[in-house]
Amino acid sequence: MLVKSPLAKPFPIMPEIAGATPRVARAGYKDWGRCDLSYIALDEGTTVAGVTTQNICCSAEVDLCRANLAHGRARALVVNAGNSNAFTGQRGKDAVDAITAQVAGHLNCDASEIFVSSTGVIGVPLPIDKAQSGLRAVFDAAPCSWEDVTHTIGTTDTFAKGATASAMVDGRKVQLVGIIKGSGMIAPDMATMLGYIFTDAAVDAAFLQQMLSASNKTSFSCITVDSDTSTSDTVLAFATGKAGNTPLTSYDDAGADAFAAALNDICRQLAHLVVRDGEGAQKFIEINVSGAANDDSARRIGLAIANSPLVKTAIAGEDANWGRVVMAVGKAGEPANRDSLSISFGATQVARNGLAVAGYDEAPVAQHLKQNEIQIGVDLGIGAGRATVWTCDLTHGYISINADYRS
């Protein structure tokens, strides 16, 4: 049994989203006594945007989402937990096609309006019979809470992850809710494991895509647990339009900036929750990089630090070994100058302009590293680029969870 992460946050009170009705059921993808199939029915007129994994060995579900996003319309989302259906060839595609056909028939809509995600073990075809019987059960199930859905989409997650925000658009208050699952195999180039955002705002699909892509760049694409990019990574945003606002089509529209800020907030919250549930994590680490050649370079340097096993194990052991940060900056392959590099842990600067700070006292750094939230600052001193990246420490718990993953 997985032990709840010490970095867990309580699940927030989540409003209902008009036009989005969640239900869950048990398909039995694994031998576990819990629901593992989620179904969210979406009213006609719902628009959708999404970002998906950069992993070349992606699942049939990811291929489906990419194709369907071209239309910008959605009527349902189905999420299967316990089986990723990745690297399963034609059998995997057949399973996805069977799911979309069954849901489209139930809703009397086009199959291109159905979105499917699956998560779990790679290389095992999703059993079509279990998917179909699970769908029959979920169609008849009573509507449930967003927290129920969040528990249902999880695999090695130790706590339910959700976030909410609101904004004033066209004189109306619009609501946003987000749920996410992810704990390991986290180093997204787009998003994280599986995340879904629902809003009652009316938003043009192309503009929703523009905003989600921008939000992703500073949230999901700035987190890492273990440097591994999943074959199933997907984040989708659905806008039902039930709030009654004039549809947002560009940043020039009234309330567009407020909505974009709320979407940014949701994405940032969800990204942080995934790191807080990093497999075996005991510490949440924020890495702020400044003075880089440009923002993209700063992000890559931040990720090099965040993905370093030596940095992550030093933090786990509460070892103030800032030389490991120097090493990670130097291996990043980005513009850097050894003699202008400065490093801090918490509020304490430990190195400045390529040298240890004169009279450096390790005691406050050691005290900072005993906390469960750690800040590392890196200033390259060569430009104006900056980025913030989030990760967790690397403990023996990560090995234990992944050694037993298929059991």
C-alpha cells in the first residue's frame, strides 16, 4: 500500500461545471477493488485544446487526441487507469476505436468528438471487453465529484490532486477546475502524465489552444521527477460555454487576460501537485535560474539541475553540497561562464562570481535543507534570461515503488 506523500495538499472544494458531468465505474483493468474508468460527458458546443507528449513511442490514445484536437470540439472524455495501452500495435488502436465508437453511439455524436486517455503499464493491450463493459456501467452510474474522478484516474499517486480558479469575463463569473494524475515517469516536454481542465466559459478553440500552450510552457514543461517522459502524457482543456459570456477569441476581448491568468494559475497548481507526489519524494524543490542567455536556456539549465541524481540525492540527504549544482550547470550544454556564476540555497548565497563566498557559514544552509520545501538560486551573470523549474528529491522510496510497479 502506497504511503501518502508528506508533501501532499488537501483536495480543494471544487464547484460543479455546467455542461460537464463526471461519472466513474470499475472496468477491472487490474486486480484492485476500486473504480478505474472515468467518463465525463460534455454538452454540445464544448470546445477543446490540448498538449501531448513528445515521446515518439506514444500510445494510440495520444494519436487520437492529436487528430481530434484539429476539430476543436468535444462531447466526452474517457480515462482508463491501470493499463497505458502504449506499444500495443493494432490491438491498441482497435481498443481505442471501440471505445470511441461506443461512446459516440451513446451520445449520438461524431467519433472525432470523443477523447480517450489511458495510463498504467506499457506493452499490455487494453482489453476491449473490459473497456466495453466498463463503459456500459459508467453510462448508468450516478454523477460523481471531481475528487472521485481524480482518485479513479490515479495509478501510483498517493493523494488526489485538484485545483480551482475563477475569473470575471464579460461581466460574468466563470469557473475553472482541474484534476491531474502523475507521480513517476515525469519529465514532460509539454505536459505531465494526465491532466484535465474544465471551465464553463465560452472560449474559441483556437484561442483556448493558444492560452493552454502558453500556460504549459511555464508550468507542466517546467517540472521533473525522474527525467523520464511518459508515452501517455496529455493535458486537455474543455470549455462548455455554459457561463453565457460572449466567446473569447483573442486577448483583445474583455476578460481574456483574467481568464488567461486563471488558466495559468490552474496549470501551475496542478504541476506543483505532481512534483509533491513524486515517487518517494520527501522534499519539494524550486530552482530559480536568472542571468541566462535567454529564457529557454534558463529553463534547460534549470532542468539539468533538477534532473541530476547527484543534486537530488544531496537534497534528500540534507547535504549542502553546492558543488553539485555547479556541475549540473556546466553539463547543461548552455551558454555559461564559470567566473560569473553565483549560487544560493534559501536566503544564503554560497558562491559568487565563480568562487565560494568569503566567510561562508554552512549552518543556515544546513538548516534550510532540513525543511520540506527547498529553494535553489542560480545566477549565470551573462544575460537577462530567467526560468523557474520544480522537482523533488530522490530517495530509496523511488526505487521501491518502481521495482514493484507491475505487481
